[in-house]
Amino acid sequence: MTLPNKLTMVRILLIPVMVILYYIPQLREIEFAGLSLLYLIEVIIFALASFTDFLDGNIARKRNLVTTFGKFADPLADKMLVFTAMSIFLADGILPMWVFVIILIREFMVSGIRMVVVEKNVVIAASKLGKLKTATTMIALIVMFFSGMHEAVLITSQVLMYIACALTVVSGIEYFWKNKATILESI
């Protein structure tokens, strides 16, 4: 297994850790300047996992270690990580459900397109717009972990999340548009 694929697997393995920590009530009781110990630990895990996304892609391209597994697993790991963090904020009433649903629907549609084109032996790597969407979403979520510290931080995190949501829609349309011939062939 290549180093980039190992980093992707680490990102996937950190997800259950985030979920388990969420259900430890004592972590919510300890606060630092309006930030619960839970959110402090979660943001560290999330930021480290997000950094592995940046790192694995760069290593794969620079060392020519791009694999088919990586092309599939990397975006899947991103989705799993993002939806885990979003689920935490949805459960805590910080993230509006409509943002979650729009992003979820887009990700299902893109995954569906990937399944259709893989039958034609086509593997679609993430576009630059898709990567920008992912980066913006991850930054928005990192800021959201600090939203309890001050109202301005909460507003900033929500604005960033709305921008990420808009990029999600636009990148989803781009994804469909670039692959419409292959998609329409299979209808």
C-alpha cells in the first residue's frame, strides 16, 4: 500500500474516533473560553484528518503514486470525514438541515455518476472546483468547532458554510456537465 493510500486509511480510521468521543458527556462539561473539551479534541482530529487529505494528494502526484484505489478512496474518505463533522453540528443545532441535505444530495449524485462511468472503465479524478469545495467545507467546519467562543465566529462559520454549499452546487453541475456524454450514453 502506498503512503498516500495509508494516509487516506488513517483519515477513515479517525472517523469512528470522532463519533465515539461525541458520546462522552464529560467532554462537554469542561470548557475553555467557550470551547468545550469535546469540540477542542474534535477540531484537532478533524484538522489533522483534513491535512492528510492535502498531504496524500500532493505526495501521490509528486511521487507518481496515483492509484485507482486512491482516486476512489480519497474522495470517499473526504465525504465520510465531512459528513461526520456536519452530523455533529446538525445534532448540536449549529448547522441548518438544508445545508446538510444539499451537500448530501450532491455527494450522492456525484457518487452515482462515478458508478455509471466506472462501468465504462473511466475513473474521474476530482476537479479543481471540487477540490476548492472540499477545502472551503473543511475550513468552514474547522471554524464551526469554535463557534461557541463568540457570536462573530458562529456567523463567520455559517457564511463559510453557505459559500461551501454554493460551491457544492456549482461543482456538482460542473461534474455532470463534464461527464454528460458518458452519463447520457448509459440511460
